[in-house]
Amino acid sequence: MNRRMTVILGVIAVVGLFVGLGAMFTVDQREQVIVLQFGEPIRLEQEPGLYFKLPLVQDVFRFDKRLLDYDNPAEEIIASDQKRLVVDAFARYHIVDPLRFFQTVNNEIGLRSRLGSVINSNLRRVLGTVPLRALVSDKRADLMLQIRDSVRLEAAAFGIQVEDVRIKRADLPQENSEAVYRRMQTERQQEAAELRAKGAEEAQKIRARADKEKVVIIADAERDGQILRGEGEGEMNRIFADAFGRDPEFFDFYRSMQAYEEALKGDVTTMVLSPNSEFFRFFGDLSGTISRQ
């Protein structure tokens, strides 16, 4: 009897322990909790701490308090100038009303499709009123503020506070990008051809000027050279004439030595002349007297 009672009391204690543990739950400072009874929300707990609920009857549903990110799939937008643009955007939000959030979208997975529709509709509405160049100008910040305010207003129905909406990337569609790249390539090739043509023209002008200056410089140099040579020869003749006037015999001797030097150049020095030749008059006598015997 005592043994049976011990077993019964042990089972009751274990069951009581499980029931007690099932009746307690904690709320972390990073989260907020809705208590559900048979699937219906009955109370909200947002402060961190230990709480109690009816085991097996009530359940808890947890929501994050932190700033959450939503990455919107790329969406094709048509600007006011009929330019097509693929926009990749994202949003950051807080869950500020867990009860409304649970009743409208239930969880973050349910929010994605609803919030994505809101963001895409506002992207098309705002960006569809401006030309493509506005997205790459200083007007982009104002456009994003308009989109954020509109998304925040509509998303409030889901129990969330949208803090920011941004465009990560805005590109032309693939076929448009290829056409733009081809046009840019053609334009750059045309610019390069024009620059090369201008460079060739300028190079030809420089070469022509250089050739002209070369001809002028050479002509001036030849002229100056002729002048200097003429002046030098005139000075030489003057000196010779002055020397001849001072000492005709020395001058005659000097000119004869120059004639010998010029005549006896080379390997062949054999000459057949009369012994009484005027040319060799200084070979026999330094005075240049020719013997007539």
C-alpha cells in the first residue's frame, strides 16, 4: 500500500512539475509577446520578465522589438520620360502594434507580400512622375522621402512603423543597357576618331612649320657661312698682300713651299723636270737663284 502511494505521489509530482513549467514563460527585452487562448489574443506583454498562463489552454506568440529589414524584389518602373528602370529597394521597420500585426499579417512571412505591394505601388507612383535623370541628381533624396512617408502611412495598418525606404540599385533593363553601351561605344569611337584627326592635322602643321624653319635656318647659316668665309678669305688675302709687300722673297719662298706640299702629296712623288726648272729653284739654293750653266 505504501509503495503504491509513493508511485502515485511521484506521478502527481511529475505532472505538477510539467504543468507548472507550462504555466510560466519569459519575455526577453528584445521581444514582445501576445498570449493566445484557443487561437484568440487575450493579452499583450511587452515588458521583459516572468509571466504565467494557463497550461494547455493558452499559448504565446512572440514578435521582435528590434529594427527589422525587408528586402524588396527588383521591380521594373517606367519613368515620366518613358525610360524603363529596374529598381531594387529595401525598407526598415519596427513592429509597434503586435496585436494589429497578428490580426492583419499574422507573422513576418505574411508581411512580406503585403509590404512589398505597398512599396512597389509607391515606387511606381512617385518615380513615374519624374524623368530618369532625376534619380541620379540631388532630387533623389526628396523622392525617397516622399516614398518613405507614403509607405509609412499605408503600412501603419499592419501595426508597423516604417523607419526608412531606400533604393539599393537602379539599373536599366538588360536589353536597354546593351543598347546604351553600344551607343556609348560608338560615341567614344567617334570622339577618338575626331581627336586622332585633329592630332594628325596639328602634327602636320607642326612638321610643316619645322620644315620651313629648318630651311630658313639652313639658308641663314649658309649665308652667314659664305659671308664669314668671304671675310676670312679677304682677311687672308690682305695678310698675304701685306706680307708680300713687306718681304717679297719670303712670300715667294712660302708660296713655293705650299706648292711643293700640294704637288708631292700621295705615294707617287716621281717627277720629270728640267734641272733648271723654275719650280725647283729652292731645292739647290735657298735664295731661289737658278743656275743657267
